[in-house]
Amino acid sequence: MRVPSSLLALCAIALSGVVSAVELQTWPGLPQDNAALQSGALTFVRHCLACHGITSADRERLEAADFADESIRLELQAFMLGREEHLRAVAEPKVLKQAFGASPPDLAAYLRSRHSAQGSSADWAYTFLLSFQPDANSGTGWNNTLVPGVRMPHVLYGLPEMAQKESRKPKEYGPFRKAGQDKFDKRVSDLVAYLVWVSGSGQKFGHGASGSAERAGFVVLAFLAVLLALVYVLKKSYWQGVR
């Protein structure tokens, strides 16, 4: 029996922890925003690809992207490995499992599984990336209010926007701190935009299903309808002979 990839992702996830009842923030971005897509792609390669691959990020999909900066596309394609040419994590699976206790999942498959009545998968990813807190008792030095006990470190902590966000005290430098926070939130939103686009996950990310996904759905339904009609005719013919 074949186990669904989303279930494997949930079982093997290196982010494992107890999901809390934290209210999800609404992702403010759009997957059609090319500027955000480029920014998010660069952030993904430099901060996420070491541990997380994305099987849905194939060469054909990247070539279809409208990247104004061609160097970003080339940087992504440089990490494409294997016959299927998809984005695979840079680090070896054995090393990652030893470091985190489990293999980090394919991000597209995992995030699709986070769609719920609380919000879209994009909302979940946006909230998760904004919910890291320092924790001296954690092996990584970090915890997450959305997923307590998370094994993933705060990979975006080294961003310049993060440093600007933390360099101001709220009471003394309110407007400046707000500016730093906004820049960091925008960087996170751009990263989520890239994950939305590259996953091709349609409605489970809170946006309408792609045209190809809709066409595939209609083809499957049409096939099942024809199959049902043939089975019904065969059944009538068979039982007529028996009687």
C-alpha cells in the first residue's frame, strides 16, 4: 500500500512538536507578486534549502517563472539534482536526521497538510515563521509559540531586517522598531509567496486552484463517470444472463 506523501511528511517532520491553539495571522501576500516571488526564492535558497527540498520545484516550473533577475533562476537551477531535477536539500539526509532526530520534510507536501478551518497553509507558514522565541532550554536555542517543542532553529535570525527589528526598544524608538518589524515581516511574506508558487498547491494555500489542476480534476471525474457507466452496463448484461 502506498502511503500519501503528506502523511510521510507529518510522520518524519523535523519540526515536530505539539501544535498549539495560537490564532493564525493572515498572510498579506499574493502568489502572483513577481517581486515577492524573487525575494522569497533567494531567501529560500540561502536559508531553507540546506535542510528542506521541494519536489514540485522542477526545471520546467522554474523556466516558466517571470524572474527579472536571471541570476536567481540560475542559482535555483544549480541546486537541482537527480533525474527528476527537483530542488533537493543540500545536506545529506543522514546528517539531518542525526542533527534533528528526524528528516526535515519536503516543504510543499508538509505545508499543504497544514490547511485547516483556522486558515490556509500560507497563513500557517507565515505565522510559524513569525513565532520563534529564544529558549535557553531548547537544543537549538529557540522555540516556537505555534509549534511548541519545535526542533527547527530560527533560520531567519541572521537577516539584516531581523537585526534592525531587535535594535530598537519599543518605548524609546517605537516608529523605528515598527519599520524594522515591517521589513522583517515583508521578508517572511515574500518567502511564503515563493512556497505558495512553487508548490502549485491551489486552494489549500488559500488561493484558487491553477488551471492545470482544474483540468486534471475534470479529466479524472469524466473518466470515473465513463467507468461507472460501463460497469453498470456490464452488471445488467451479466445478471440478465444469470436470470
